[in-house]
Amino acid sequence: MKDVALGIDIGGTNTKFGFVDREGNMYAETSVSTVETAPGDVEAYLKYVYEEVEKLRDTIDEKMNIVGCGIGAPNGNYFTGTIEYAPNLTFQGVVPILKIFQQYYDVPMVLTNDANAAAIGEMIYGGAKGMKNFVMITLGTGLGSGFVANGELIYGNDGFAGEMGHLMHRPGGRTCGLGRQGCLEAYVSATGIKRTVFKLLADMVDETPLRDVTYNNLSAAMITDLALKGDPVARAAFDYTAELLGRSLSDIVAIFSPEAIFLLGGLAKAGDTLFKPTKQYMEGHMFEIFKNKVPILSSALEGRNAAVLGSSALAWKEISPVIDVSAQP
Amino acid sequence: MKDVALGIDIGGTNTKFGFVDREGNMYAETSVSTVETAPGDVEAYLKYVYEEVEKLRDTIDEKMNIVGCGIGAPNGNYFTGTIEYAPNLTFQGVVPILKIFQQYYDVPMVLTNDANAAAIGEMIYGGAKGMKNFVMITLGTGLGSGFVANGELIYGNDGFAGEMGHLMHRPGGRTCGLGRQGCLEAYVSATGIKRTVFKLLADMVDETPLRDVTYNNLSAAMITDLALKGDPVARAAFDYTAELLGRSLSDIVAIFSPEAIFLLGGLAKAGDTLFKPTKQYMEGHMFEIFKNKVPILSSALEGRNAAVLGSSALAWKEISPVIDVSAQP
């Protein structure tokens, strides 16, 4: 019998889950549709998730003893265990997701958003082990962030702290997914760099294969590939993205003085193409006393099922905090 | 005999200190010159401070039992007890101030910067009692800030977190006191609003008594008085300052989701003239989920010797933490 945490990541399209032990080993993982089963009916949806979890558990030879459950979800509130007005989910209003799911598993259960879950995942299984102060940035459809200070994730007064994607980069600028104008995530994210490419296709006259790709067909991976081949528009798009990200990170360092910054997600997969210029711009804008102190690192969860790992880490942190307080500098 | 903390605030010009009990009652306070006695010689300076503290103690009828000492100083490092490269002090390089001062008082001793000390003062004696997540902004010569999350002040990895005054507001903009260009504090501070007045005197044609005042003679208090009387340039200066401060605070809320924001210091004395438009601009820029949740409050330390109170609070917090953990929402 193996003690595991059930990690669940609720996304707008899919719900992923898996069983993860204390060391971050994943025993089984799968994904089901969030929307196809009873859209808007959270009770039916969670019953379906429970049944699928049990099906998955039956496929494993070793007996999985679920000792906790962590759930990552958009607008997931750590304090209340509710998902509140998530724009990309079919569940409306305030949904008491932990209360409902606890019918199925009477174990410690924790909810937060996916970026916070990733931060905890980095702290429990990844490159932030032993760190008391660090920042996690997720660069996917949007820009998510989780901030750890004094060894604890910052949830804020209402449970919703850490919305770096909604820093006001340019008042009156690009509309973000929530209808605001000028949010950082409309510029710095996998979606943001696509938008930047289309702006640059308008601004520049250079020949590029990007002129034969529709907006809907364009991906961050394609932009990365072209940038590596020296495509001028793709390179300019990375430079623009890196400048905004680097400048924002220098501000974040002035506030938090973190030991490291971790990047995770679609756009972060670009590696040096993104990391190198971002670091240069960050240091160029950095307040003197913080210069050359803060590395930008690739998340150790990258390439694994980061969302499920992060969610499971939430549960492990709740069950047995492992922060090494002696690591304080 | 009364148990008191010795609170010391080291400024570029003056060093203030006083004896403060656990409830924030100040028994005696005074101020001596930081620079006149042995400039650059920190050992001689601290001996002088010690002698002056003892002289002050002798003036009090009740016996003052010093149980701890808190020191606020520019670039004061909480982790190391050293003042590091403070641009406005005559002590050069890294100065082990606690180590030296501990020769005179063998009690728990704590060092941090003045804005962090003010945040702790607000938490121990002021309006942030019982709050686990709040922000302190000091608007004096510069813009200082202290951030409390999960009931603890954020010192960061190197002890220097909380430099909101050095957020990059406008790359290539106004030069700040440290030679950087475009820092928020070059716009939003008692000095910043003076600079804004002089920019507006150039931009606007309105008649105003401000056209008869030199830069060196202008104070934030004069600008406040004129704004209250409807002076168009003074009012425009407050509007400009409030817009930048309000927008920055909406960003800070998106990161921290604080229970409240406290303002303290020279410019904060303007009261509603500053607070009302700042709140309007903050809410106007605020990400939806945080709208109308976060009050901007006047520090309860305002009008008292905030720097000395804050420093003494540092000591009290170290001796006996008083955060009410049951206050978590």
C-alpha cells in the first residue's frame, strides 16, 4: 500500500488528475473532459471525476492509499474552498467545490489556483526545495504567478493574491481575456506573443513564413522554432516579450527580493530564446542592490504533468509541512 | 520599574530615540545629530548615542528597564544587522551596527529600514492590529514600503525586500536620489510632488503663488495648503500624484490582496486632498475581483514619532510576537 495524494487540475477544457507520492513520483495520471459531462452541473461533474479517479485507481497493481487531495482551478480560493466566478468554467458564481468533493474522500483537501499550485509543487518536489522566498511565473494562455515569502505562499486577505498577469502594463492597451485593457498577460504569455507577432507583421516588412499562418493556427512553439532559425519577426516578438517580462520581473524583485524566479508553461518551453534576453532586460532595469542576485530558472516541473504535480503538492504541504526553517540566510 | 523598548531611528540628518512600552506609550524621546559627532566613525557615533540615551533615561522619574532595542535605518538589513551602502549616511560600506551597539545593551536587538519599522509599528500599536496582510507606504523624501503577508513582514532573501519606491514607473524619466531614471519615488513622494509642481509651472499658464516660490523653499505642506484653496497648479499636482500612486497601488493589490493600505509621512499629511483621488484612481485601475475591497487608511502613527515608535515595535515583536493567528479570514 502506497500513501499518495490525489492531485486534480481543473481547466476550462480538461480535468487532469493523478496519484503522487511524497517524493513527487506519479503513479498514474489521466485526463477527462471538464465540459462534456453535465456542463454547469458541478455535482454531476464531481461525481464523474470521482468515478474516473476510482477507475484509474483500479488500473494500478499497488494499492493507492489516498491520504489527501489537492485541487488547482482558476479562481480557486484557498481560504473558502470555493471556485469564484471563473470566466473559463461552465460553473457559474461561487461553487463550494471542496465541500462537494469531500463526500467522496474524507481526507484533508485543499484548493487554490493553478499558478499557486505550481509554486507549491516547485517548493515540495522541484527546484525551490529549501527556498523561503521565490516567485513562480506560469506563461500559458495567460500569465499566472505564485509568490512565496517567509516560506509561505501569499494568498492575501481574500485568497486571491498573486495576480501578476493583471498588473497594468499599458492603460488603454490590449484587451485581456477578462475584458480589461493593458494587462501584462495580454503581452507576456503564449497568447501575448502570438498577438505581438501579428502586430509586428503589420509593423515590419520582412519576409517570414509567419505571413502564411492564420492567427488561430499560430502557436508559441512555432514562433520559438522560427526564432531559433533566425526569423526576424519571430526574434523581434521574443525580444519584445522578453523586454516587458524582464522589466516586470525587476519590479517584482524590488518588492520581494526572491532567491530565484521560476518560469513554467507553454512560452517557457522556448528556453534560452526567452530566458537569455529576459535576464538581460531584467538586470538592465534592476535596482542596484538587487543586480545579479536573482537567477531566472526553468521549473523542474516542466515537461512533467506540472498542474497535477502542483495540485498534489498542495495536499502534501497541508498534511506535513516540510519547509526547512534552518535554510533562512 | 517599567519594561520598555529603546526605539532608535537613524536618519541622514538626525538620530531620534525614545523609550516605548508594550502598549505604545512613549516615556521620553529626543533627537541628536547623526552627522556632527565624528562623521563616518560609526563606533564614536554609537558611543555618543549610548551616552545620550543614558542622559535621557536619567531625566525620567520612573526607572526605565530596557528589555529590547529596535533600530530603523536606511538600508538596514534585518538578517545581518548591518547597514549596507546607505547613500545618505556618512558611514561607508557595510556597517555592523547591531554588533557594535550590543556592547552597550545586552538585550535582543533588531535592525531594519524605516518603512519596515513603520509597518511593524502599525501592526503592534496602530491600525493594523490583528491584520495578517497589509501594506505600509511612507511618503517622505522618498517612497518607502513595508509588506506584511501571512502575519510576517517580507524581508526577502537578502533582507532588502519592499523597495516599492524603486518600481520602474517610466524608463528614462526623472532621476531619483540614487541616480536611476524613472523610479516611482521620483514622482510619488513629498519630493516628487515638488518636482511635479515645477513641471506644471512650465506646462501651465495659470496664475498661482507657486510662481513666487523657489524650488528649495517649496514644501509638500505649502502645496497642500494651496490645493485646499483651489490653486489650479497645486490641484493638478495632487491629481497627477494621486493617479500614479493609485495605479501603482492597484498593481500592489493584484499581487498582495491586502486587507488595507496605510499611508504615512510628509505627503500623507495632505489627508483627503491626497487620499480621495488616490482611492478613485486605484479603484478605476483595479482588477475586478479586488474592486472596493481595500481601504486606503491614514497611519495611526501619523502625528506621533512614527519612526521611533516603529523601531521600538520591532523590538517588541522580536521579544514577544503578538500576531493573533485566529484572525485569519
